[in-house]
Amino acid sequence: MKKPIINSKSSGRKKLFNQKYHRQIIESMKKGQGISYFAAKIGVSKQTVYNWINENKEFKESFEIAQTACQAYWENLALNNALKAQGNGNQIQYQLSKRFKNDYGDTASVNIYNTNNQNVTKPLEEMTRIELEKYEAELLKKLESNGS
């Protein structure tokens, strides 16, 4: 009797996506927990969750909602700690800068209007001289109007 050929790539157990994960990722991340926590909770790797995000348009939307909720959690924590003058501000700042690099990272970027008059965020080092001069003029105008 011949032994069946087992494809080593398919011999691992792959966890199937479940529709309940839409709700669960949002609930998990709105408590400030990250993808690692969610993945561990449902028994998969982070990479599996990222694969689901890349392969499933609806789950990607749920993940984006979850990210927004997670950021709101950390921002609320920072605000409450600042208002009460308690908590570890350095730790919260670290969490915000690492988890939400686009909004709290170390890269200096500004909102500018491009040639199509669309508001875009652009890192300072990528701005042209004309864009920098225009941004500077806008800042000076705001400072003057606030000072009067």
C-alpha cells in the first residue's frame, strides 16, 4: 500500500477567517490593545491578521475603524492624565509615537495645499522651496491675526 503524499506547505493548520472578527478587533483595539493582543486572543499570528486585512476589503475597513478607536483610547488617556496631572506622560507619549506614527511620530510634516488646491500632509524635507515659503507666509499670517 502506498503512503499518501503530504504537501508540507498545506500540512499546517490554517485558521479560517470568521465574520465575528470584525466586531472583535474593534472591541479589542478600542480598549487600547494592539494587533498582537487581538491575534493572540483568537489564536493566530499577527501575520495572519495582516493577511486577512490585505485579502478582505470589509475586514480592512473594520481594522481601520479599530485603529481609530485605539488611537482615541490613547489620546483620551493622555488628555485625562494631563488634566489630572497624574499618570506616566512619557509612557503615553511613547505609546502614541510608536502606535500612531503618522500623527505622533518624530517626522515633521505639515498640512499644505498642493497645486490642485487639495489639502495634503507632507513631510518638511519633501517640500519644495515654494511650498515652504507659502507655509511660512500662512504661519506668519496666523500669528499676526492671533496677536491682535
